[in-house]
Amino acid sequence: MFVKFQSKFYSDGIRVGMRIASQLWKEEGGSVSPFATVLLMTILLLGLLPGVVTLRDQIVQEFGDMAVALESIDQSYSYTFNGVTSQYIDSSSVSDTAGDAPAGLDLTIPATSE
């Protein structure tokens, strides 16, 4: 013989939970309008673009600085061992002109006719 057991407290708890869920579903006080969402995303995008452009420019600048540093490495050396001296003098000396853009980058765009 099968006896169905149902607690009064269990069924009351489900009814209360369903009633609260229904009230929350119908509640519109916390909803966000589509206009506000679009406005917020537009403002975020307009703020993000200059940041990404600045990041790109700084990365290019760092690569240029690294190129100048690698280009300026002087590989000259000399040593003495048991009274015998040996040396190598690196003849290449590369340097940028003062006031120029680093690594010889041309940061100007010439005018073109339209």
C-alpha cells in the first residue's frame, strides 16, 4: 500500500516562494530602459577609442626606442691574456639627430591634392 506524504509546511513554502517570484517578475522598478543602455554603451565606446589609440601610439614608441637601443649597442671589446692583448673596435656608430623622431620614424604626412 502506497501512502502519499505531503507536508503542510512544504506546500505553504512553495506557495510563498511562487508568490514572491511572481511579484519579482512583475516588478519594473529596477528595469533599465533601452535608451539608457544605448547611451551608456555609447559613452563607454567614446571613452575607449582614445584610450586604445593612445595605447597603440605608446607601443609603437616603445618599439622605436628599443630599435634605437639595439642599433646603438657597441660591440667593441679588448682583453689581455698572458701579456697578449686582443681587441675589436666596432666602427659602426649610429645616432639620431637631436630633435628628430626616434628610430627615424616619419611622423608627418605630406599634403596631397584632392
